[in-house]
Amino acid sequence: MNQAYSRRHAYWNLRVIEFGSGEDTWSAVHEVHYEADGSLKGYSANPAMLMWTADDEPGAPQRCLAKFQRALAEPAIKAAEFER
């Protein structure tokens, strides 16, 4: 895990998942779930959506977009890594 402290609970974030191989490769942003030790646990069945509601506090769209930007800044995770 690439953090100065250890976590005590499982967690999630958005990450790019790469599917397929060769010319049949595609990528999408998904919610990725981790164990407390940082090992991969799973990912959402459907890609993540950039959305918010009228009830959300001001700045919600920018915070949501920032999560996607962080996902794009990290290396992609190959879907096969979840099959281990």
C-alpha cells in the first residue's frame, strides 16, 4: 500500500480497469474495492457515472470530477488482476 499509515478497514476508490487484450482491449472507470491491507477485492459491475443531485451540497460536481481525474492519473488495473 502506498500510504504513510495503515488502514483498519476495507475501502474503495475510482480506478481505470483495462479489459481484454491486444486489439480487443478497452478501459473504463469503475469503483474498485480494496481490503484494509490494500490488496484488490473487486470492482463494480458497471462503470462509474459522473452524476450528482439537486440536493447535493455546492461543489459536489467538482468533487465528483476530481475523483475521476485521480482515477485517470493512476495506472490502469488489468481486470485479470482480480482473478488471482
